[in-house]
Amino acid sequence: MDSISNEEYQRLIKDTNVIEKDGFGIKVLETQHGEMIKLFRRKRLLSTALLKPYAVRFVDNAKKLHALGIPSINIKQLLWCPSIKRHIVVYKKLEGALLREALTQEQEKRAELFQNFGSFIAGLHGKGVYFRSAHLKNILLLPNGTFGLIDISDMQIKHQPLNINLRQRNLEHILRYQEDKDLFRKGLDSFLSGYNSSSLLIDEQTKKIKQTIKHIIS
């Protein structure tokens, strides 16, 4: 991790577009060259981020996902700027459409998208990926028809497939927003078809997955 001065930071963000900010300042910028600049602040004085900052987790998770063959962002730089007290990650923009927008707009292909999405989530669970920030605006539909993950700092990657309880909890994360629950009502059967065909769960477990989703979207 390299430390940069305020002058170097100002040069880094020159001519960028602000993509996201909140009451604490800028969070995400986009450069003119197709790169993203993500700023991380420590939210609490005493937290695990003191030992392992979220920016480091973000970078580590990207590397682990690529090692598992799961599309995600490509890291270019990990920086620390003392003057603004922010860790900074520079990465290449992952091209694609937000899954929520794709499911909303591609009505003729919605069933196929839901089925493929179900297979993708089953694949993540089978590889031990517990993506707590998973929702339909943090998952991209890529130009080749596969899916990619963004905003990946809040994630655990375990050494074995997720158990049924973690799978159920992760589905709750995916369906945290009402807009996504409404979409899932239109594609539940297709999603379950894809999920069940790509998982190694027994019948009793697949029933629990279905019951969990139906309960969430009811």
C-alpha cells in the first residue's frame, strides 16, 4: 500500500466524475479512462477495520473471487492519503448492466435471466462465498451474459460450501429491498429452477430455500 500526499490525491481525482457521495464526502469517482476510484473511511473509532481496513478487504476479496473464477473488479492501486484520512482503491470499471435494471427492462428474457441468476447464486454458495452486500444493484449482468460482483468489501469466502442457514441468510441480503422482492415474485420459479439444478442440496434443503424466498417476498 502506497501513501500519497494531498497534492497527489488532487491530481488523481482531477477531471473525474462523482458517482456517489454522502454526508461524509465523496465515496466513488469515475475517471475519463474507464477507471473507478473508491474511497474508504473508518466508520467507528474501535472496529475490526483498525486491524484490516475495508479497502484491504475489498482488494483481497477481488483477488480471491478471481482465483475462484468469479467475475469481479480488477484492482490497479491500493493507496492511503493521510491528509483526508481515507484509503483509496483504484480499479478498472467492470462493464455491464445492474441486474435490477436488466430484470426490469428485459421482460422477454426475464425467465432466462432469473434461471441463470439462480445458477450463479448457487455457484457462489457452493464455492463458499457469503456476500453480505449482495443485492440486485451490486450484481452486474455482463455483456457475455454472465454475472459479476461489485462493492465486495463486506464478504466472507469460506473453505467449504455454505450451509443451509448461511444460504438462507444470504438470500435475505439479496432481497433486502422492496423493488427486488417485487421482481422476484415474477421470476421465483425460474430462479429456483436455476438454483436447484446447480446446487447439490437434498430435497429437504431445496424446500427450505423455496420457503425462505417465499417468506421474504410475501
